[in-house]
Amino acid sequence: MDEDETIAVPSGQAVTFLDAIRDTQGPQGLTMRFRFLAPAIAAPDGGVPLEAALADMEALCRTYALPRARGTVPQPRQVVIVLADRAVPYGLADPEATQYFEAFAIEGDDCIPEIF
């Protein structure tokens, strides 16, 4: 998939892949972060509601992140999906940016939402 290609999500918002960070250790082992651009989450008209963004993040975990994480050694125990209205360098704060984060435990072929 081309990095500029729009990824289908349940809400229908335009989402594109930004990057993946593979070297983060979580409490249970390797955590992979998949970051996506989703400008509509901060649209002036109210944007994509949080509930819809959460469904999008779950879909992104199952259909985008999980297939790409399978080949990683060691196998990740957790995937974090990030939706951001703009590209923010990893680890830096941007008070103007809107970002949503959701963590998922990897159990077999499924992403199980965790409290983040």
C-alpha cells in the first residue's frame, strides 16, 4: 500500500498511514505504534465524533496494523493506534494538534481494546 493512499475506515473519513514505531517496550513486551493522519478528527464543524474515531482505530488495528505486525520478531504484545489531525514528530508535543490514542492487546488474530 502506498503511504499516501487513503485507508478505508468505518466512519468514511480520509485516513493515511504516517509511520510505525517498532522499538517501544510496554509492560507485557514489544509495543508497536501505528500512526495515521486523520485531519477530519479536528474539522471546524465538529469533525469525526470520538465514538466513530474509536471504531476506526479498532478497524485499523485489525485490518492494517495486525497483518503488518505478524512478521515482527519478537511478536508484539500490544499495538497502539494513533489518529492525528497533522503530522507531529514522535515524542514531541504540539498543543495545536488533535490526537487520539488507543491501545490493543494482540490475542491470536484479534485486537482487544485495553485501557490506555
